[in-house]
Amino acid sequence: MHRMPAVALATLPFAIAAALASAPALAQDATTLDAVVVEATRLRTVPAFDTPASTATIDLEGPRATADADVSEALRGIPGLLARDRQNLAQDTQLSIRGFGARATFGVRGLRLYADGIPASMPDGQGQLSHFSLAGAERIEVLRGPFSALHGNSSGGVVSIHSADGEAGDPWRLRATVGSDGTWTGAARLLGGNDMVGYNFAVSRLDTDGWRDHSAARRDVANLKLGFDLGGRRRLDLVLNHVDIPEARDPLGLTAAQMREDPRQAVANAYVYDTRKSVRQSQAGAVFEQGFGDAQALRLSAWGGDREVTQVLPIPPAPQRNPLHSGGVIDLDNRYAGYDARWSWSGALAGRPLELAAGVSGERQRQHRRGFENFVGESLGVRGTLRRDERNEVESDDLYAQAWWRFAPRWSLLLGARRSEATFTSRDRYVTAGNPDDSGRVDYAETAPVAGITFAPSEHLRLYASAGRGFETPTFNELSYRTDGGAGLAFGLRPAVSDNVELGMKWRTPSGGRLEAALFRADTDDEIAVAANVAGRSSYRNAGSARRQGVELSWWQPLGDAWDLQLAATQLEAEFRGGDPDAGAIVAGRRIPGVPERHAFARLQWNDGGAWSAALEAEAMGDVVVNDAGTGTAAGYGLLHAEASRSWPTATGPLRLFARIDNLLDRDHVGSVIVNEGNGRFYEPGAGRTWLLGLEWTFDRR
């Protein structure tokens, strides 16, 4: 396996920084540096540029030539982050940051998600992106590295979407697209308000026949954000969102031979059992902020919701006749709620700026899990006899604190810690002569300290180092099936604990360019890995220790008045480091499945300053190991995409026509993999050449 020399890795960001610090351009001081405060860092007054962490903010307000149908469209070009559209709405986007989350067979694990300040990750660590409303969004923030641990359980990284705040005179927007494979989208955003209240109401629909056979789906999303200015430095935000995905078809993975034969096909069992998933989620939240004088603020938030999931799996009737089998139809009903209370203070210590924050949070999730046979007589793919009935519950309670201090003109220090405790409980209500009572309980607890230091050798340059500890409990879905085939939850699974370090630099040029580099390492004990994945049913085990290390680079540079260049590259080594007696095929030195060693992105954009714009994108991905034994891989690939748009002024606001072609050269490639799939169907094909045509009207009401 190719390895980067440790000395080169350790010195790369600082060698770049030294060269930049000596560049004549840095002698100029006319540039005003960005003062963006990334909310994921939980600091009210400290710009992202001064924090010892890798952050990214994606502006969603500008014109985009995408369908806004999948979050992966917006997350392109962030180093260390992979968001893979699986061409399968039944399984959601596959999201990973620095290799954390890559094992997820559906949904998002190992990462912390937020929508308008309200967690989109449940207390057990399972997250979903399906209710992220791109139609109403203003920006997406991403936090990578050690300071993600301050968000508690399963925070190998943080992704947070924020809706725009409505103000008087804001325009309304209508948007529609049509594209390949019977795909169309429609969206509307109503934005506005007055001195007292602002509103942002967004609705969208995606309807598609699917690029693959048996992958038709529909998704409806609605998001409402109301902001109330209560005076006296008081503000209240109310957030309501809803997503409905009725019976999204699941084409299942393919073997390597099936990929070569026809990547658009679905396997036979997908038709036999009509494999599909239905999801419906409704959530409400409130965020209240109260300022006290110029220095203090209190932020209180509370939320609650329900998520219902029904999934039909392609499991033959024979194994379901085992008394311990839980059936081939999964029915989940989740109810969840939580709160967070945070106090912050800005002042000075020894005459130097200081900010403190401390808080407490708690979450509770109640899950009713039922399993049914997927047959009735000779009929397959239907709900049959009850085979599993559990009442599962998780409660978590956290305390956290954070302090930032500029202790010298060029130096600042950021410290933090979070104490997390979580209790998982299961009450078995399906007890028969052949299926004993599998009730049980397990407690997890961990303290996650983090620390970082930033040095500013010039106005435009920052060097930093940070370290911290994070942890990740198993989710209910990972506890759901035992490796021995027995009934009940796998309470023997232990939480994964990671020690993380990062060195980095950030540079802002007087001409508006931005260059960032980060060197990172994460060593994990009790890595949670897929043990088996058969017919959509996954079981998990602890795989000993693991290491993820690498380097990230990103560069954005204006090239004159009309051109912009964006580059991002990641080199990542993710491997198991030490065996575990129960780890099976896992051996030290073997690559972690689902994680590419290299990926890169480039975008060259042209804008004539008026009506026309165009862009060319390129992305490259290294090969990916698909199982712990290392016997299968998905080949790397390179893709090209192109887009263009034209705007016309009208009496009521601009009208924009846009078009995009993805995979311009029609390359066959594997878009994502199903780790350790028991039937060898590891591969989920990426789409071939597809086209999109869209129209957007911005209605100016002033």
C-alpha cells in the first residue's frame, strides 16, 4: 500500500505557509478578511478564520444549475467529505467525513447533523438527510476534525443546514426542472417579513422513474421557519419540517458480473419481493435567544418529532421459519425529543479577548420496532405474521463547556470538553416457546476533551494545531441484529473511542483567494464494523483498533473579473490496526472498506457579469475496498460535468434558464458500495450521462 512519508505529511502545511508568509502580496493590508462565524463551533464572536478547526461554508443563495434534489449536489468540493448519491432514494445519501460514516448501509452514522439549529441526528446517533430543504436553505456549514467532538455522540464531523431569515421585501422564488429518466422537480420559497417577524416557507417535490430499474421514487419536503424579534436582544425562531417518501423502490446492489453486464438492472429478488421503503417524518423545534447587556447571552432550544419507516426486504420464507428470525418486513416508529441550554459570555482576561460558553443538553428516543414475515401463503413482498415486537429507548444527558482566549496579539487558545452519558433499553414483547425474552439494557459514557491553538504570523495567514477525543455508540439499527443469529439486540457491542489530532493552515489573499491545508490523524479503539450484510439486514461487531490519517487541500481563486477556480483534494489512509478475537476476517494493515484513498474535485466557472454563466467540473475518485477480507474492490474513476445558464430581467424579477449534463463522457463507474454484502452484491452503480433543464423565477415584491 502506498504511504505518504510521515515527515512530509507533518511539514506540508507549514512549508506552504512559510512560502505564503514570505510572498509580497501579504505585505498589502487593504483586504478585509471574511468575518464568517461558523455556528457549529458554538462560538458567537470568533470568526471561522481564527478557529483551530477545518470548516467550510457553502453559499446556497447564488444561482445553481442543479435539481436541488439531493444534498450531495451541494456538498461537492469539500475536502475530506464524500456525499454519494446512491441512485436509490430508499437508502438516502451516503455521507462520510475523513472516513467516519463510510460503513453506513443506509442513512448517516458517525456524523452529527443539524437543520436550522435542531438536531437531524437522533439520540442513538442515526441521522437522515432526507428532510434537509435545499429549496429554503441559505447555507450549509461543515466542521471536520477534533472539535466535532463537542457535539457529543457520533460526531466524527458536523453538517448543518441553515434556512434564510425572512425580511421585508425579500423576493419569492419558483423553480422547476426536468431531466433524464422521467425525473422532475418543483419547488417554491416564500421569503419575507417585517420589523417584528420574518418567515421562510419552502416546499419541494422530486419525482423520478430512477436511473436504475426498480428505483422509482417520490419525495415531498416542506420547511417553515418563523423568526420573531421580541426586542431587548431577544429572538425566537420556530422551525417546522416534514418529509414524505412513499414506497421508494430499492433495486439492491449488484455483483461485479452484473455491473459489467448491465449497471442499470435490478436484481431478480427486487422484483420478486417488490423491495421498497416508505419514510414519513415530522419535526418541530424552537430556539430562543436572550442577550444580557453587551457581554452575555442565553440560548435555549427544544425539539420533538416522529419518524416512521417501513421496509420490505428480499429474505426468502425458509429462514424466516426459524423461531428466532425477526421477519422480512421492518416497521419502525420513532418518537424523539430533546433540549439544549447554553450560556455564553464575551469579555477579557488580562486585557485580552475571552469568550466562554457552557451548556447542558438532553435527548430521548422511543422506538417501537416490529418485524413481520414478508409473505402470506404464496404471496411475497407483503406484510405477514408478526415475528418481532420491541419497545426500545435511549436517553442521553450531556454537559459541555468551551473557552476561547486571545492570550497574545498573534496567539489564541480554544479549549473545550463534553461529558456524554447514554442508556439504551429494550423491552421484548414478542416472547414465545422458541423465542425467549430478549429485554436488556446497556450504558455508555465518555468525556471528550478538545484543545487547539492558533498562530497568526500575518493578517492573512493562520497556523493551528488541535487535538481531542470523540466517541460513537452503536445505533439502534446497528444493535438490531446479533452476529450469532439470535433474537434481540446486540448489547455486546462497545462504543468506538477516537483520539484525533490536526495541524493546519488558512490563507486569504488580497485578491480574494483562499487556500487551506490540514494534516490529520484519528486512532480509534473498538472500531464498529459491518459483520454481515444480507438482503438488506446488517449486523455489526467491534473490529479492534483503526487509524485514519491524511491530508486535505482546498483552494478557491478568482482569475480576473470573469473566472473563478475551485480545487479540493484529499489523501486518506484508513486501515485496521489491531485485530479483535471476534473480528473474523479483519487483520491489521488491511484497508477499511468503503473509504477511497484519494479523491479530488475541480470547478472552473465563468460569468460575464451579466446574463450568461457557465462552468466545467471534474471529479476523481480512487478505488474502494468492498469487504473486510479485501477480496473485492470498486475501481476508481474520473468524471466531467458541464453547466450553463442565461438570465433575463423582467418587470417582476429575473428569469433564469439553466442546463446541466452530468457524467459528460458517459463513464461506467461505481457510485457507492454496500460493505460486506453477504451475496457479493457490493456495487451500487453511478449514473451514466444524464441531463437537466431548469427554469427559475425570482419574484421581486418591492
